[in-house]
Amino acid sequence: MSKTYDVKTVVLRKNIELEDATEIVEEKKTKPFKSLLSRPKKEQVHIHSVKLYYECILMVSGKYIADYYRKAIHTISVPSNVKEVELGDGVFQIRSKSGFERAFVGKRGKNKIDMKLEEHVFVEEEDELAFDHHGREIKFPFKVNSKTVENYPKRLLQKNEPNVKRPEMTYDAALDKLQSLLKKPLETDVRELSEEFVLREITEVFVPIFEARVIGPKKKVGIIRIDAVRKKIL
């Protein structure tokens, strides 16, 4: 059974209307039919339809916390006349020097002691990921604030329901990707590992996109997509 999550819904405001989008399409309508050798004339291509869609970008953010012990070797330098060091119940011998080292540093060279210890390690990593509505990872390109979002997102999506493209990726799959990003591979020799993943937020950001179907020579169909927030052809 899949878990239920508290999901925030955001709808970005469009910065162009249908008429503006149609003008852009009219200007660029030969683009889908362009090849290296030819491009049809404008009068050979007609606009079949221009529709507004709302496409979801799924965003997940969270934190990974781990706490564990790992084996480690710490090397310390001691004066040349020190032969061993006692620490707690442990006795640590000096590292034997090679003939070359003895010749190079002489008798007065410092001795080295390798202390086999255990370190108590704390890890805290946080990040966020964004996926397009097909589930491909993307860099999130929009600003989200009170000026850029619609006031009644759920109502607006309901009104446009047939033209809403919801995420094809499940929340669980998105969170798995985030966890594997945050959880760095651990050392092999660890004990008493306690780890936790803390979900910060799941947000569905719906982006208004005008999608135009254009018909070219030999009844070929082309698609032109316009990001209605950034006023650009995708």
C-alpha cells in the first residue's frame, strides 16, 4: 500500500495569453518542418489548434541524518626518544623506520605512531530534486513567490482538468531518488549505524504551456510548445 503524503500544489501564472501564443506560433510555424535542405513557405503550413496545458514539475526536498562509529588510523609525531605511547588501556608502538628514512632524518628525526582508533561520526545532508511530468530530472528554472503564482491553484486545475498533465512518476520513486542522492556510500567498517530520512516537502508545480498543432506539406503534423511563464519556445 503506498503512503499518503501531504503535497503542496502551486500553479504558476502565465505571462502571455492565447492571442500572444498564436502570434508566436504563426511566426515560427515552419520550424517543425525545417530540414537541412528545405523549409516550407509560411502559406504551406497552417495552425490546426493552440491549447493551454498545465504540466507538473514534481519537487521533493528532505534531509538525511546518520550517526555511526568507524575504524580509523590517526598518525601522531613524537620525539625521537619516545618508543611507545599509552592511551587508556591501549599501548601504541612507534612505526619502524626504513633504512632510507634513518639515513635521511638521522637519529633526531621524529618518530611516528599509528593509533588505531574508532571515530564517532555524524552526517547531515539536505537537498531537493525536481522532475518534469515524465519523471526526468531537471533543474528547476522558475521563481516561486506571491507575484508568480495563482491564488487558487486547485480551483484553476479543476477548471482545466482535461488539460492538466500530472506527474507520471510516483512520490515514492521521487523520494527514493532523493534518498540515494543524499545517502553517500558508507565506509565498509562501521558499527551501530542509526540513520533517518526526514521529508521536508513535496510540491507539485504546474507550469502553463501552450501547445500548438501545425499541419505542413503532405499533411505532416508538427508540435510547437511555448512556455507561457518565460514566453519562450521549448
